[in-house]
Amino acid sequence: MSAAQLTQKDIETFWNDGYVFKRGLLASDEVAMVDTLIRSDTSISKNSVLLDDSAGGSTELAVWNHPGDDLLGVISRSERVAGGAAKLLDAEVYHYHSKLTMKRPRKGGAWDWHQDYGYWYMNGCLFPDMLSVAIAVDPATKQNGCLQFLRGSHKAGRIEHGRVGGQTGADIDRVNALMTKLDHVYAEMQAGDAVFFHANTLHASAANTSDKSRNVLLCCYNAASNDPVKKHHHPGYTKLDIVPDARIREVGRSGVVAHLDFLNHEEDETVVGKRATSEV
Ligand SMILES: O=C(O)CCC(=O)C(=O)O
């Protein structure tokens, strides 16, 4: 078993806390390939939208649905990432979508407290049998706006979500009440570290006030048994072809550029022009 694979203890941590860190999920050469791709592949910036916060900052967001044979697609189909998601949910999973959330130095905006299932519920996913894997491409710190979690908040069930400025956030009174009872954890990570988190885990992030970028790759999975009952901007069940971890390096070294099935934002009612008004 490779060090990056999830253990029984990791599974217990995930279900107790609503998240589990997997340090060094991507090796330094693997994450360096992702960093180079993000900086050099113009299709990513062309397909990005801006998600504004209420303080004038914005996060650049590129979202895609079906993963392909390029580096980012292969990471999201890898045994380490997709296999880990399946292990945590104890179910066959499919790729619901992936995204890059990119906070430029001193410009990157904040994300309000929310549960991903607060959005995905609206998409016709009947059960919260879903999770995300956030992989740090840059070191993520408090200063550059790392993810934050309320430990154990997934146990509170789905919380009502509504508009908060330009974003959709969880009922803030409820979040504040939970804050008095639960640990508030800053998910500081080195490049290549990852955190798997449950779709009902409350999370947020602050603006990037540093002079360093904060780029994160987020891969989101749904249980195969939880095929959404509503047609929407993310796919229904599609068999996921999980590939061996070694494929990440093979594809990265081959220099295959991104062939991403970017979300057609024009079809997504949450996007106005090139600005996202909600989760996409
Ligand atoms: O990138 C971030 O800081 C937060 C992203 C997030 O919360 C999300 O995509 O649901």
C-alpha cells in the first residue's frame, strides 16, 4: 500500500471530523507538473469565471465535468484520489466535477461558510453521499486564504443556504451557533497535501492578503447510487474509469495539455457573463 492511500484510521477521522488530511497525496514532482500546467495552459484562464466576495476580492474559478486523459483528468481518476473517495464513502463513485479555485496575490477573494451539499441538494442529489478532495497546488496558509472547516459540522445535517453578497452561503445564525460548539480549523497545507471533506462539512476561506498565489484543485465525487433526479449543469452517473497512480507521472511527463470538459457557463444560470453568482 502506498503511503498516500487511506487507512482505516483515516476513514474513522473522516466520519468523526467531516474531513481528513492526506499529507503528500501528490509527490512534489507531480504537483509541480500541475503548477506548470496552470501557469502555461491558456484554456484554463479562457474558461475561468470570477467569483466575487463582498469586499471587492474575487476568486478565479475553472470548472469541468467529465475528466479526460490529460494531467488534471488523470489525477481526478487516480486510485489515490478517486479510489480514496470511494473508500471513504464505501461506495462506487463517479466524477461529479472538478475545479481550480485560484486566488491571485492580494486579489483573491473570500468564500463564505457553506456546505457543498447546500448547492448540490438543489441539483437533485437526494443524499449527501458526496465529497470533495482539495489538493493544494501552492502552499495554503492563513495569509493566502487556506480552507477553513468547522470540525464535525457534517453531523448537523444540511443547513439552509441563501444569497450572501455575490455568493450562496449557509444560514449565518446557524453557522455562528455551531461556531460556539465546534472547533474552527485552518487547513494549512504544503503543495501536494490534500484534504478529503464530506459534502455537509461547513467550510469557508478568507481573502488572499499575501503576495503569494493560492491555487487549489478540487475534485468532487458523487456515489453512483445517488444519480441526481434533476438534469443540471453537472453530470449524472457516468462510470468512472479509475487509473493506476503511476499514470499521473506518465501523463505529466508526456506534456499532454489540458483537454478539459469545461462547464459551458452560458448554460449555467448561476453565471452572469464571465462572473459567477453562486456555486458553479
Ligand atoms: O477555494 C476555496 O477557498 C474554497 C472553495 C470552495 O469552498 C468550494 O469550491 O466549494
